[in-house]
Amino acid sequence: MDHEKSPDELIAALKQQVDELTENKLHLQEQLARKEQFTAMIAHELRSPLTPIINYARIVARPNQKRETIERGTSIIISQAWRLSRLVSDLLDSSRLTSGKFTLVCSSCDVVKLVKESVELLRPIAPYHKFVVDVPDSPIIGNWDYGRLQQALGNLIDNAIKYSLEDSIITIRAWLMPGNVCISVHNEGQSIPLADVDQLFRPYGRLASGSRQKGPGLGLYIAKSIVAAHGGNLQLEPATDEEQGTTFSFDLPLI
């Protein structure tokens, strides 16, 4: 039969319980703070494309507008709407990845068309950036999910816009390799320190060096998950002395 606990043992047990409760309380407070911070970031991200959509819709709706004004306003509304759609898709896909319900719908897909369309959708939101598109003249056809790849590539281009200065160059390339096709997105912004590489593709994570940019930190995580679901790999290319900036590249198997 167990002997009765001494006062010192009771005090120690109570102290341990208090410590555990205190730790649980701090953990819950931290979770609540992160949830509130995440909600604020999502609200900011949703408001970001909504503001130009509303403003340019008002401009286009005014009577006797010039054709050039209408065309530019419509282009910006469409590009920002796609940006908003991609953010919502990222949030939904994050939940699907967690629950194991993430799927692809693959069909015949042309990577050359994909790259060109993805750039044109985002060009209006970065009018002072210069876009260089380096792709083959002939189509590159594979069995992929066009919508998902457009979401992934859009995230990479959007990331390049956010982390580079106006008047700088963003270069998007696609080229054939034996058995696969490769796509890269390069910007002339600040290079990412090697110490931060492990944090790049984590959901809801943000680099300390990129703290000036607010957002849920899902873009690279979702892009990598989409590429991985296709059997490819998204990576950060090592920085070189000859080329300043950041380059993300991924490959897709030709099947």
C-alpha cells in the first residue's frame, strides 16, 4: 500500500501542476496572439487587391472615359481579381494539405502558354517593373494541372514583385531538359541569406529579412506543394557573384 505523501511531496506536486497550468496558459495566449495576427494579415492581404478593384471600377464606370483608360482599368481589375483568387486558393489549399484532401486535375498543358499568361495577368499590378520572358518558340506540352501551376507560378512572380524595387527587372524562363521542363523566376532584389533558407517553404512563416512585407506567408509553401504534387521540386537557387537577386526554379516531369 502506498504511503501517504509528505507535505514536501504535496507542495512539489502542486508546484508542478501550477507550472504545467502556467505553461498551458502561456501556450494558449501565444496561439490566440498568432491567430489574431494571422487574421489581421489576411484582412490586409484581402484589402490590398480589393482597393484597386473598387477604385478602377469607379473610374471605368464614369461616362465618356477614353478607350485607353477603360482598357487599363479593366486590365488592372482582372489582374487584381486573379491575385485575390490566388490568395483564397492558397488559404483553402493550406487546409486541404493539412487534411490530406489536396488533389490535382491534370490534362494536356502548354508551359510556354502558362508562363506568358501568368506574366500578363500580373504585369498591370507592377507597371514600373520590367518583365523579361525567355521561353521557347514552340509549345512544351505535358500532363499537368494548368490552374494549379498558374497559381504556383503566380505566387513566385508576385513574390518577385514584392521583394524587388520598381524599375528593376523580373525574368521568367522556361526550358527543356531530358525528361522534364524547368521554369525559373528571378528578381533583382536582396539575396536571401543561407541561414534563412530552411524557413522559406514553411506555412505561415516569414523571414526576418522580409519583415517589411506583410502577408500570411503561404505563397512559397503552396507553390512548393503544388510542384511536389506534380512530381517536381521547387528550390531557391544559390546566389552567385555575377547575378544579384533571388532565383526560384522548379522542374516538372514530362509524362
